[in-house]
Amino acid sequence: MELFVQQVIAGISTGSIYACVALAVVMIYVAIGHLNFAQGEMAMFSTFIAWQLITWGVPYWVAFFLTIAISFVGGVIIERVIFKPLDNAPILSHVVMFIALLTIITSAAGFIWDFSIKTFPSPFGSAPLFGSSLISAHQAGMMAVTLLLLLALFFFFRYTRVGLALRASADNPVSARLVGIRVSWMIALGWGLATAIGAVAGMLVAPVVFLEPNMMLGILVYGFAGAVLGGLSSPGGAVLGGFLVGVIENLAGTFIPVIGGELKLTIALCIIVLVLVLKPGGLFGRATIQRV
Amino acid sequence: MTKLLEVKGLHAGYGQTKVLHGIDFSIEQGSVTTLLGANGAGKTTTLRALCGMIRRSGDVLLNGEQINRKQTEDIVRVGVAHVPDGRGTFTRQTVEENLQLGAMTRGDKAAIAQDMELVFSYFPILKERRTQQAGLLSGGEQQMLAVGRALMLRPKLMLLDEPSFGLAPMITREIFEIFRELNRKEKVSMLVVEQNAQIALDLADQAYLLETGRIVFSGRADDIRDDENLRKAYLGY
């Protein structure tokens, strides 16, 4: 029983990484209607920027927020320069562009900062929380930041006019223009926000998995799994989905002997397939009801 | 009477296909004007061209100011509210949020709240359903919501694209009655595009007949209604 509880808690703490990535995934999905495969790599690149700043002697929290700002602007620029011209292109063109972006960013990061593994500091320290061996201070901090981020997003979408405009643009872009919303800027804003959230995820993940150009490769799959499980259109669902994926992965790895540590990633993929087959809307995704 | 909208030599189309071949018309301040014609005559295209949703050429003047080079988002800002075909409902947002979206370009919070009450006074059903997801409203209710959303702009000119489409005759009559009231009490000028000529002519002051992208007749709505030959030739009743 103790092992079970221990594994659940460990699952929740890895789950908070997935939750954070899933949040970024959902953000972009809400804004543009599909998934950005380069999301993980963009987050990795943001983390490298933070690492560079810290190496230059910038205090951690200054670097943290500066990186978020830089990432936001970077996201907006990527949308304006690369994706706006593809406005009316079929979805496959976008997918190809995502993949191109993924490889370009990975190579660029490797070119600038090389492929060696780097350590990334944690602002919360790695000591066990309250002397308990179940959860470390960094893991607790990670959870707190994820939940704060979720809360901030909730308020943004629910109670601000820009949030409403963003939702409306995703819901019905033609109609949104007819009420005067500058839809193309809303999409850019969505990119900016998603990239900023990705940066937070990257900076939180890096102390755990170490910083290198491929660090987000596996994690993005878990993030996708979390987002799909929670429902792609629901930020809250994505966070819960992320935590659930973490727990499921840990429990399966511990209690199903065949899986062990080696086949954990398979679980994320299985979750994606199972959810899409059985409940495509996810746990909290809005089933799209439409009168025709 | 002064002219609110003046259109001169408006051409528009989709890609290679030309739909409008240089039409001229105008709308008097405070009046209801209707644009009638069969399927494919170019009625919806005219409204889309006015709002800059498609490529167009020609002059469009609102209160003497040229708006034919403006983008859709900016045409809204000079006070033109478009109620599009298909009603343009934000299906995943609530009824109340749909109305707030109509006032997106305005900054005066108190006046917006006031106007929301005004919309509710015309369409009480929307007040009852204010927290519901708008996609779940019936066709008639969504049409009311679309009109309400347009009103939230405090528009100078409202463009209504086939408001009777897909509605039961009784609901249509009810909605047109409200249009008349809005025109009289709130002084909203309207351009109504309709296939249901009879009900549109009852509402309108001025009418234009459109056939394959050209205006073939213009005059007072009463005159068209009373002219049997014209009615038979173009309106089929």
C-alpha cells in the first residue's frame, strides 16, 4: 500500500510537467484549431535562452520572466512571419511547417549551445519537501506554478474582453471579424501565449530531465496524451489529464511487470489511441453540439 | 432626407467569377431599404462587398465618407453591423457573451450594460437563456440573437441577410415586426436582403430589384407591391 501511495504521489509530480506542456498544447489548439508539433522544441529553445541568461549572471527570477516575455514575442513573430502567409493553406501545409520548425529549432539549439547535457537550476531547490521523501521541493513548486498558470488562464479567458475575443475568433472567425475583432492578431496572440506557457513548462522540466536539444521529445508525447485525455479544448481538463497521465504511467510501470521503466512512453501513446477511439472529446472537452 | 449610404458602380465576385456588374443604390437616413431578387442574383454578395468580406471595386460612401477601401474590422467601427446569412452565431459561447461580442469595439461599459437591457426588452427569450450555450438556441432564437448582437454596436446601418431564412412563418412575422419597431423607436437604418419579397416590401420604404448582378428596378416599396406586372416578372407572386 505504501508503495502504491508513493507511486501515485510520484506520478502526480511528474504529471505536473505533462500538465504544463498540455496547457501549452491546448492554448495553441484553442487559437488555431490544430496541434503544434514543434511546441516542445520551442519550449526547449526558450529554456536555453533562460539558461544563457542565467549563465550570464542574470538572477533566476529575472531570467525566468524575461524568458517568458522573449518567448511571447518570439511566438507572435513566428506566427506573423511563417504561419500568416499560410492562412488559407490546407492543414497538411501547416503540419509540414510544424515539422520543419521542429527540426530547424532543434538544430539551431544544437548549433548555438551544442548537444552536451547541461544542468538547469531549480528556484525551489531539490531538497525533500518538509523532510518527507515522497516529494521534493522542486516538484511541489512545479505543481504550484502549473496550478497558478491554470488559474491565470482561467481568469483571462473567462473574465477579460481579450479572452472572450480570442474564444470568439476560434469559434467563428468570420463572425468575429463582423463584430470588429482583429482575428489575425488574435491568432498571433494565441501563439504568443502558447509559446510563453511552453517556456514556463520548459524551465520547470529542465531541472528534472537536464537541458539538451532533445529534452522535450518524449515529454511532448506525454503532454499530447494529457491534453487529449483532458479534452483538447479545455485548459482545466488538460491539466488534470496531465496529472492523470503521470499517475497512470507510474502505476503501470510499477505494477505491470512487462512494462517496467522501458515501455512507459508506450503508455502515453496507448492513452492517446484509447481516448480517441472511445471518447474523442476527452474527459472535459466540449462535445461539439451543432444545429444544422 | 439625407443619404446615409451611397453605392456607385459596385463590382464584386468570388475568384474569377464576377457576380455584381456595377450596381448603384442608396439608403436614406433612418429608412428601411430592401434588396430583392432570386437565388444567385447577388443579394448576399452585395452585403459581403459592402462589408469588405470579398474583393470589390466601386465607391461606397457612408455619410459621405469612403469605406470601400476599409477592412471588415474597420467598417464595423464606423457603425455598420452585418447580420450575416447563417446568423453567425458564436455557438460555443453563451447568449450573453454573444451580445458582449457585438459591443467588442465599444469602450463605454455602462452604456453597453444599458444596451444589453434594451436588447433583452425586445427579445425577452434571450434574457431567459442568457447563460445558455448559443449553439443550442432554436433557429428563430439565433436570428434574434444575431439581431441583438448587431444592435449592441449601436449601429448607424444594419445589414440583414435573409433574416427569414429557415424560420417558421409566424416567427418570421414576429421578427419583422421587431425590425419595424427598431427602425421607428431606435432610428436604426436597415438594408434588408430577402427572398421573401412580400414580407420585406411590407417593412421597407425603398426597394431595389436585383437580377444576375444588375439592378433592374428601383422605387418605393409600395409601388412595387402595387405593380402586378413587376411582381409577376421578378418576384413570382
